[in-house]
Amino acid sequence: MFNIPNLFTASNMLCGVIAILLSFAGRIDIAPFFIFAGAVLDFFDGFLARLLKQQGELGKQLDSLADMITFGLAPGIMMLVLLAYSTEVEGAIPAYLSFGDQVRFAFQGWMYQLLHGSNFSWIPFTALVIPFFSMFRLAKFNIDTRQTEAFIGLNTPTNTIFFTAFPLILANSFGESSWENTFINRIVEPQIMIPIIIGMSLLLISEIPFFSLKLKTFKWKGNEMRFLFLISCLLLIVSLMVWAIPFIVLLYTVLSVVENIFFKKKQHEIQS
């Protein structure tokens, strides 16, 4: 039970719990880093299980439970807190507070309204569609035999990493009078953020095939799309820094659709 891969899985879950606690404390600028740590642990638990030949049904179930916390509940809570912050009446948050303190002030104000029923906004609850659809995505993955070589629907870690971009960019541009600050403040407004949350969540349970980054060999042939994606990611990160995160996820989606169309066309040519 307490083998090395399972301990990595448990550590992944703990990273998700810490990310949730930090989000409740208003530190949505730090919470993403624990989600990143959880993603690294999630990759290595499967790698170590195969390497040490300790794969089993228990590990599979533990992995899904841990992923539900780190890549389902944690991003949902993080975005709920972000929406509570973005729906706060302009001027109601003291301008002298740091970013984390402003987020905590806004979230505590929203919670007070929730408990006392005064001028309460239901908008932040929209973020909970992320864990809602993540639960179905993870359950579907466990029983779907088609997902051995690729994913059917967006995987939960990628979806979660996409949402980490918003608090990180917001915190990075906080207090600056620049186009970045203006732009990100517009994006996190509910009328834009809610459609993004719903759209990304629906991708989790979609039938769109997404290629896996697991490499069986390091040869170019058969891994063209994977290497193209990884090279593009490196270029985006170097040039855009934290802004690269949403573009990487969007690129992953586009390349997956392109690869699927190309594969179907190739299969059709072979059959004909």
C-alpha cells in the first residue's frame, strides 16, 4: 500500500489541499505553484509505478482521488476566490493592501454576504463547474479503454494549468499602470471569465481526441506532433513568460484537432 508511487500520489493530493487552503487565504498568487508541484508528482507516480513494476488497481484509484483534489477541486476553489475578487464593488477594497490581502479582503466580504444574505452574488459559484465536470472526466478515463494511447477530452491537469494563468498574470501585473494590467482585469470580469470556465469544463467531457505527451521512443517519426508542441512551448515560455500558459493550452487543443483530422484523412486514404 505505502510504496513509492503511492506516496508520490499522496503527495500530489497534499499539494492540492495546500493550494485550496492558500486560495481561501487569498494567496491565489502562490496556490498555482502547489498545483504545478502536484502535476510533477502526478507525472512521476505513474512513471515510477511502471519503472518499479508496482502498477495496480489501488494505485489507479488513488491517482484518480488525488487528481480530483489537485486538478478538480483546487482549481475550482481558486477560480471561485478569483471571481469573488473580480465581482467586488470597485473602490470597496482598500487600495493600499497587497494583492493577496486585497483578494482575501474581497473573499471574506463575499463570504460575509453569503452568511448574512446582504447584496449576495451567486456568480463565484460558477467556478464549481470545474470540479463538477472534472469528476466525470476522471471517472470516464478510468473505464474508457480508448484512452491508452491518447486522451478523449481534455485531461484535468492541462485544464487546471490553464486556469493557473489568470491569478498569476493578475498578481504579476498588480499595481502597474500598463496594458497588461488593464487587459487581465478585463478578462477576469465575470462576463468573460464565466464562458471561459464553462467552455474549458465542457472540453473535459468532450469526444475530441488529445494527443498524449508520453514518448515511447525519442525518434522524430511518430512523434512529430509531440516534438513540435514541446518546441513551441519552449519558445512561448521564453518569449511570453507567464502569459505563455493559456497560449500553450490553446496550442495543445489546436494541434490535437489538427492531428486528429490528419489521422482520419490518412486512415481514409489507406482504406480507399
